[in-house]
Amino acid sequence: MDDDTRAAGRRALTLGARCRIMGFGTRRTVVVIACILGLIVTLLGPASDSHATARLAQSASVGNGIIDVKAQFAAAGDGITDDTVALQSAIDAATQANQVLMLPPGTYVTSGITITRPITIVGASPTLTTLRAVPGTKAVLTLGDGTVLPSGMEGFTIANIGIDGAGTAGYGIWIRQYGGIRARFEHLLIQNCLGDPGIGIGNEDHAYSMLMSDLTVKNNRIGLRLVRRVQESKIIGSQIYGNIEHQVVIGDGQTQVTKVSIVASQVEPTTNGASGAALLVNGVSNLYLSSVYSEAKTGATGPALEIAPGMTSYIVADGLHMVGNQVAPYAIRLPADNTNVNLTLVNPIMNGYLNNPPVENLSGPTKRVVWIGTQNQPAMMSVRGGLVVGENGGRLWGNYVGTVEYDPPALAPGATVTTTVAVPGAMKGDMALAGFSAIRDGVYLSAVVSSKDTITVLFENKSAQTIDLPSGTLKVSTWNYQ
């Protein structure tokens, strides 16, 4: 390299440093490289040594944090050649050198690649850069090796890439034990994972602080499956639809999942004949849903949200919009034994369709409302500002309360007494609850809608001694059709 070339390189690097001082930072490698290369071309001019220019460009791309899987590892990306070796070699080199791995436009055929150290992998876009599975692939992309947490195995970022299971892959992205700690999945298209188990993104155990944003997950057996100690993780601005069974599964009923949020996303069984709930919750502490839309297209048979029996689930849903069809019996289905369910709905909208009624309806034509359904009682459930409408737009669901002052008689051991409370709008078959301000241990309450607009409350002394309750306020509540 001649003296003029060396001087030009020094001047370019000095100006690149100025770019960093102006706020780009040492890790914004793409911006810095662009500044350096642009200034080099300008300073060297067309008459400069082309070999010197090429050497400087290569030095900048490798030494400043970017590895190109095509240019440096001879990946074909032609949709025919098996690029597994080139991809895995590039990943290993990038993790060892702490560099970004760039996948230029192309379709990279692979039998599966594995990441076990922090790395950022970036494609051109989910439709221009695709990782496509060869038949029988277990997982297109695997994070972690399934062992106990090794030093430094956290902080993966996968962005701007399409993953195609080609109809046989078991996973699009398989997050093994500890592989999901502070992982970032951004602007991905994951589809056609129909092998065993057929999951777009699924984890094995221990995944903390994951962020999934701007995902499209479709045409898999299950879209997302997050189980076993997933904590403090978010799904934002994503479309998860058209998967054959469930769209999203959170929890497996064995180990608690905590602090998971789904925000501004579509979770929708658009596939004709989709059999499972769009969102299946099975043991989640603190699940937050905000502005989530779910419409069961014609032929989908599962509810929009189903809470499985067993482990405690605390769910807050704000701005949930759920639309059923003529087949799916519920928008939200609670388990028969729902003592561990705590569900709060804020400003929900649930739309139903005309069909045979599941309970007696005394106020109009027969309707089946896609409603908050349970075989028992509404558990720890509250609804604020909710609206449930039928196909004709009429309001079909409401929550009504009644309050009276009541002085129960003394109750001998095993004795019972009943009283009635007028609640306009209550209908037989509706769920009912009762509470008494002067209740004490040993006396149990139960409530039932005994006739239209009337709730009967039963006081029962289950203690071994006579109990004389003082006068108090008796409150009743019912959930009903109109």
C-alpha cells in the first residue's frame, strides 16, 4: 500500500471517530462502517489502487463487527444447496469474535443450526432472507444446548429473517434450557412447521426477559408455546394466526409461568377446522393482555381464550376483542373447577352468533352467546365496562346486582334458612354470587336465580354450635343473558 493510501485511511478513520463522538457509539457498527467506507471512496477517488480499496473494505467489514455468510463463508443461499455447514461455521466465528452475522437476501437450506453463545443474526427482511428446513429437521434454529446454564449463554438477537419449516420441521426456533434469557426476536416470519411437535417458537425450560416483537407466525401446528419458568417476557405487535391447533400456549400445568404480556397483537384461529383454543393458559401467574384481537373464523371449534384447570392463573385483560362463530361455544372458557382462577376483564368486547341456547332465555329469541363460560361459578372474576353482542348487534349479556338489609334468625347446627332478593334482569340458569356483611365462621352462603328477577340466598350453619348472626347488608350478583 502506498503512502497516499495510508494517509487516506488515517483521515477516514479520524472522521469515523468523529461520527462516533457525535452520538453513534462504538457498537453502531453499520453506521460507522458506512461512514468509513464512504469517506475512503471519496478520498481515494477513481484513480486509486482498487486492491487497496478492497483490502480496506474487507478490513472494515470484518474488523468492525460484521460477518457476511455469503462473502466470507461461501453460503449459496440459492434454495437448493445445503448451507448448514457454512451457516454453522459463520455462527461459530461470529460468536467467538463477538461480531454480527449478516445473512444477505437468499434462501438458505439447512438441516438445523445451533447457537450457544450471545450473537446477533440479521437478515435483509423476513421475505428476502429465509432459512428453509430440509425434510425431517428437528429445529431450523436452536438456542442453547440443553445443558445447565453455561457462562455467558444469554443475549441472543434474531431479526429480519424468515423461517420456513417446509412442512416437516419440528420447530422453527427451539429455545432449549436457559437459551431464552434476554433473547430478542424481531421482525420474523415463521411458518410451515408441521412435524413433531410442529411449533413455530417453543421453549424447553428457564427463559427470562424475552422480547418477541413484529412476528408473523402462521401455518404451524402450534404458533408459540412458552412453558416451564418463562418469566418477564413480552409479545408485542405480532400476528399469530392460521395455526392448526393452538395459536399461543402459555404454561404446561407443571411449572409456574410468571409476568408474561401480550400487547397489540392478533391471536386468531383463521384456519378452517382449527381445533384448540386460540390462547391456552395453563398455570400462569400474572398474564397481561392488552389490545388483543381474536376472531374464530368459520370452522374453528375452540374458544378464543381457555384457562386450563389446575395451577393458579392470574389474568388481566384490557381491551380484549373476541369474535366467535356458529361452532365455537365460548369466547372465554373457564374450567369447571375454577377456584384457582383470577380473571379481570376491562373494557372487553365479545361478539356471538345465533344458535341453540345453552341456558334458559326468557327474554327473546333463542341465542347462543359466545360468552364467558364455566360449568360452575365465575371464580374470582370481574368485568368492567364489558359488552357482549349477538350477530344482530343486540346486547345479550349483563351483570346485575341487588342489595338488602337482612337479619337472619338463629341457626342451630346443620340448620338452614333462605331469603330472596329482587334483581331485575336475573334469569334462571345464570350464575349467582352472594355476600353478607355480618357473616362469621361456620355459616356458609350460596345463591341461585330461583325465578326471573329473583335470587334466593341460602344460609347454612356447618358448625357444631348455634349461631345467631346480627343484622347486616346482603349483596347478590348475577351474570345473565338478555
